[in-house]
Amino acid sequence: MTLQLASEEIDKLTSRIYDLLPFLLVVLSILALFYLSPSNGASVAPPPTNAKPDDAIEADDQHNNASDSHPNDAGDLQLNDATEDQHDKAPPTNAKPDDASDAKPDDASDSHPNDAGDLQLNDATEDQSSNTSATTSEKHPKKNPADDLICPITRELPWVPVTAADGRTYEREAIKTYFKTQREKGLPIKSPFTNETMNDKLLPAPHIKSLIETLIENNVIAGDLLEAWNKRIEGEEEKEDLLQEANDGDGDAMYAVACHYEKGTWGFPEDPSLSFEWYKKSHQAGNTRGTACLGMAFLGGRGVERCHPLGMMYLGQAATAGSSFAACWLGTCLAKGYYGMPVNEKEGIFWLRKSLGVCAYPHMSNNTKIDAVLLLEKLLESQNEDSDADDN
């Protein structure tokens, strides 16, 4: 029991001595500096370049034994590797100051070779680079080269591109239709893109179409733009087939081509002159619809000089052959005395009824049918009133 108490007292005393050791070292250092100072006539050697501050002496003493287990050559090698790494790449963001480098014992550092450390550093650097790239792309999204090629009116890639006075690229028929609408409304022509006043000059831009085709071939354009472009290609193929049939003498194909030129649909430009020529060809090929539209072209002077007698002649031929459209217009002209025709309500009622009945070639629009029905009702009502007046 006595020995045990004595042992505990010795341990306590030893512990106190270790606690006082830093204080004693500091006191001894001060005394040494005092006695070795130049005022006492003693010379002081310059401190070594790798001298450490006094508060690091204790840390060095605690790790002397551990450092003795590593030869200097290995320590120099690790230092050289670390120096090269610092030149090759930036230090990690969690790097510690020099006075904290001794926090881990040497045997812990031996369990992780430099290669693994380099691998972790590379992974961290790659993660930081990818995060930086993602953040940059969110703030500044990459612009698609096709954005500047989209027509501001159709919001699609132009099949027949032209450059307007505002410097933008447009689908030719879309911008021409816009100009026409503005003129009809008596409004100034303004850029659909900038809304600033501009003239109506258009320049062909075949290089834009070549650029679009190159971007598509290199998979730069995708999504809705590509889908719309592919549909346009299919439409162009159908258009070429239709033109081929028309040129081969097919009357129905001729009539269809004339309609597309008249309305500017299916990729055809709006061209009244070409429309008239194809209506004329379809009439000559025996197409009744073409004959009816040829008559309307003469009556309206669309693509050809006005000629009411020729117009009424062709309308009469088509109405007799079974064209609902021609019968409707013939009846309207007779009922109201249009285009120099004498008013004849009885004949007008006949042809209006015929147009609304069973016709061999029905090609009236719904609006035209509605107008025909209303006019026929009005004519019949007027005829009944006249009949009642005669009876009285």
C-alpha cells in the first residue's frame, strides 16, 4: 500500500515537472540571450535560415523520436515531390498553415502514399473545374448558331431566305406578305424584329440556306427547328412531284399548281401571272375547276387584263359542266347585275340552287356557301312578295 502511494506521488511530481518544462525552457532561453548579448562582449552567430519560432520547440521535442525513424534522404525526397506538386498545380483550398503540419504523426502519413494524395487532389481539381463550368454555363448559356438564322415572322428556318433592310434574315414569302398587309392597311413598314421604320428592299440570301444545311449535316440544329425543316423537305419533294405531273399534262395537277401560285401556299411564291398561266393550261387540258378560275381571273384582272365578256363566258362554260363555284358566281352576277350582266333574278335563283345542290365539281369555300344561301333566301323572299302582290 505504501509503495503504491509513493508511486502515485512520483507520477504526480513527474507530471508537474513536465508541465513546468516549457516555462523552464523559456527562462533558459532568456538567460542565454542575456549572457550572449553583444553588450556582454559575446558574439552571436546568425540564426540558421530554417530556424523555427520558440513556440515550436516543444512540438519538435515531442516528435524527435518519430522523426528519427525516417532517414533524411526519404525526407528530402518527399520535400522535392511536394515542391514539384506546388509548381504544377495550385494548393487545395483546405491546406493548413506550417505550424499545423505536425498535427499528424509520421506513421499516419506513411499510410497514404503521395500517389493517392495526388489522385485525390486531381479529383478535387476536376470537381472544382466542372462546378465552375456548370456555373458559368448557367450564367452565360451557350448560344445556338441557328438562333440568328430564324425568321422573326415564321419562327422557323427560312427555306427561301432573304435579307431585309434591318439586316435580319426572313422567309421570302412571309416578309412579302407582311409588306403587302402593311400597305393595304395604310401603315408604315416597320421591322418585325426591331419595330423600327425600314424600306421594303429584299436581297436574296442563298448563302444562308447553305449555312443552314451545313449546320444540319453537322448535327448543330436539332429539336423543333430540325423537325420543321424535315417537313419542309418532304413538302418540297411533293411540290416537285406535283410540278412534274403538271408539266406532263395532268389537268388536275395544273389546277393545283395554279391555286398554290394564287395563294402563295405549299412553298410556291404568290404570283398572279403564273397562277393565270396555269389556270389557262388546266382549262385547255379539260379541267372544269381551272375553267371556272380562269373566268374569275378575267373578271378580276388578276394576272391578266380585265375582260368581263371573257370572264362571264368561261364562268358559263364551267357552271354548265358542273362547277359549283362557277354556278354560284354566275347566279350572283345575274341576280345583282355584276360585270355588265342584266339583272335576272329568276336565272340567278336557278344557278344559286344548282351551286348548292349536287355538282360534279364541288369547290366552294364555306364562306361562299353561306353567302349563296343568304342571297338565295333573300331572292326567294322577294319573289314570294312579288307573287303575293300580283295575286292581290
